[in-house]
Amino acid sequence: MRYSIWSLINQALTGNRNWTPVWREPEPKSHYDIVIVGGGGHGLATAFYLASRYGMKNIAVLEKGWIGSGNIGRNTTIVRSNYLLDGNEPFYEQSLQLWEGLEQDINYNAMMSQRGIINLYHSDAQRDSYVRRGNAMRLHGADAELLNQDQLRSLCPFLDYENARFPIMGGLLQKRAGTARHDAVAWGYARAADQRGVDIIQNCDVTDFLIKDGVCTGVETSKGTIRAGKIGVAVAGSTSRVMAKAGLRLPIESHVLQAFVTEGLKPVIPGVITFGAGHFYISQSDKGGLVFGGDIDGYNSYAQRGNLPVFEDVCEGGMAIMPMIGRARMLRNWGGIMDMSMDGSPIIDKTPIDQLYLNAGWCYGGFKATPASGLCFAHLLARDEPHKVASKLRLDRFRRGAMLDERGAGAQPNLH
Ligand SMILES: Cc1cc2nc3c(=O)[nH]c(=O)nc-3n(C[C@H](O)[C@H](O)[C@H](O)COP(=O)(O)OP(=O)(O)OC[C@H]3O[C@@H](n4cnc5c(N)ncnc54)[C@H](O)[C@@H]3O)c2cc1C
């Protein structure tokens, strides 16, 4: 079924009785050309681009839970390409360009909303570093504008400019950034991949890898043995646990990140705003809830829930830039498991085991990367060479000392 205004009118006039399931529920076959482990955003996008752009057939996505149960359904939905480093910016800009055409590509309303992101600056030194970042962005074809305080005031009159501990001097604006609805992205990619013949197998836990003489030929799962020509792993927060089954120890730690949502309010936040002197970011959902977050909890964990000290720290961050937020009532919060790499940048690469490929290290920025990550992982799986915008996202950069340390925090995964 193709979604369009006509199909919507047709369904409305016939009592909405003829909608078909969004994807099939096939039983796994015993062999596929390519198996993707992990049905999050990245795994589903990889399968979609393998089928749609690289003409690959006979593909399965194996998901241990249900589609949308991982971080793809737990994030704060921010999409942007405001990176500094050469190894990162072209990749994230490619991703933003894919976001801009995504809904047409997958024929699904992902509620992509380019309302802009503003990174606040609070000192001359921080302004100068944003000037540098903005220049790097523009050199890679992205958009960036430095706002002074007057320009920022006209967009965000509610910010606390003078009385704050860290007075707000201005911001770096990327107008093409914004938000997309996270679970719609998962459903949309799943539907579009399914329509191109990809088998999406839910409730299929990958429990082991079939490896002989350094070659991976399949996986053991809760639904039996599945053999494959190539196996791509995209399990985000579970990366270290899953890859340990293949005998690999990776430069990745798992940490918890929490998200928070208030009751619905009338439109008040124009786009995404981030605090420059602490860790706090906020946007407003289409339902009106303020959606915000901050630091990771700071200890290793595989639990999808966090603790109160970070809750307090995040709320303090909000109060520091917009005291009005103190009047809003918190509705809910949750946590997700982040695959924090040692330099804060991702990995899309072959592993030392033949036919086993890795997509990981997304830290808390992997949602915005979903389209480019899928495209680049598909390229790697189909062609056996890195896509040009992911050429620096290699696993051996840690051994070679060629870090992509966007934040300059050193080898401290909890600080990226
Ligand atoms: C609170 C929070 C806020 C965030 N905010 C943002 C944001 O604003 N912007 C942004 O860009 N990023 C954000 N992120 C990060 C982003 O959500 C993740 O980096 C990204 O979703 C990870 O990729 P994924 O979608 O493929 O992961 P997931 O959806 O987690 O997919 C991995 C899948 O692998 C499956 N799996 C694990 N083990 C196995 C196994 N053994 N067998 C089979 N399947 C398995 C899991 O069940 C899961 O469904 C946030 C994350 C969180 C938690």
C-alpha cells in the first residue's frame, strides 16, 4: 500500500477498514545473503539502503525485542549537522541531506521539522570557538549563522539574559536542524525495507556467532541457526555484550542517558536550544511537551533507566537559562543505553573477523546519524569499502592514535 492523500481519503470514506499491516511477520529462512543484527534505526536504515540503493536481495534484520524498543524509540529526536571535525562534519551533513528527503524516500510521515538549533554562548572565548565551528560547517556545505544577543532575543525572548550565573551573549544557529519523530523513523524504515523484500524478524535474539578459521558464516538465535554471506552488527547500547560473543573487545562502554518530558504547553520553544555552560538541551514536541535532557548518568550500565542526581542536574541546567521552565510539571522520564566510544565518534567498519561488520559507538548522537549510518553501512556491506563520508570512522583509529575527539575530552567515554 502506498500512503498518499488519496489513500487517506479512500480509507476515511470506507471506515478505515482496509489498512494493511505495516510490515510482514515472516519466519526466518535458514540462509540470507546479508543478516543485520539489531532492528533499531541504524539496522533498519542499513537494510533499506542495501535494498533500495545497492540492489541487494535476500536480507534479514534480526531484532531481539520489537521494532522501536531500543534507543530509536527513546531519544530526544534532535537532528543537526553542527560538527567541527573533518572526519565528522561531512558524514553528519550527508545525514541531514538524507533527512531532508527521507519522507519521500520511504513514503512515510516521519514528522521531520526543520525548526533550527541554537547553541548558546556565554563568553567571548566560546563565541570564537562557535565562529570556528560555523566556518567548518559552511566549508562542508552546511548552514550556520552566528547570532548576537539582540538577534537571539528576537527569537527567544524567554531566555534569562542578564540575571543568570552564565549570562547569555548569543548563539550559533543552524536553521536546517530540528527534530523528527523517532519511532515513526523506525516504523517508516521498517515498512520501506519490508516493501523491498527485507525480512524483519522480531523477538529474535542473536545469542552467538558461527565463526570458523576467522570467518563468520552465520548466527545462532532464539529462532534457530541462520547462515549468511555477511553479518552486520548494529546493536547500539548492546554492542560490547554482543561483540564479546564474537571474541572482540571494543573501545566502547555502555552508559545510561535519560530523557524528560513535561505536560503539554502552548508553543513556546521555537526550535532546539542548548546551554553552552552546562549540559542541557530542549525542544518542544508537536503535542506541546517540553522534551529535554543533559548529561549521561556517568557509570557503566545496561539498564534502561537512570537516577535522580542527573535528573536534578538536568533541571538545574534548564532553570539556569530559562527559569520559566520551573512552572512546568514533569510528566515522564526514561533512560536508554548509550554505546559510548572512547573519542565520542562512531565506528562503521569491518572487524578483524571476515564477513563480520560493525556499526557502533553512537554515543548520544546516533539518532541524527540514522540515514547516513544506514547508507554508509550498506555501502560497506555491499562494496567492501568505506563510503567516502565515513572514511575516518574506522575501528583501527584507536590503535593508530587518529582519534576523532569532537569534544576534546580525551579517552573518557563518560565525558563525550
Ligand atoms: C534519552 C536519549 C536521548 C537521545 N537523544 C538523541 C538526540 O536528541 N539526537 C540524536 O542524534 N541521538 C540521540 N540519542 C541517541 C540515539 O538514540 C542512538 O544513538 C541511536 O538510536 C542508536 O542507534 P539505533 O537506533 O540503531 O539503536 P537501537 O534502537 O538501540 O537499536 C539497537 C537494537 O539492537 C537490538 N539488539 C541488542 N542486542 C541484540 C541481540 N543480541 N540480538 C538481536 N537484537 C539485539 C536492540 O533490542 C535494539 O532494538 C539519544 C538516546 C537516548 C537514550
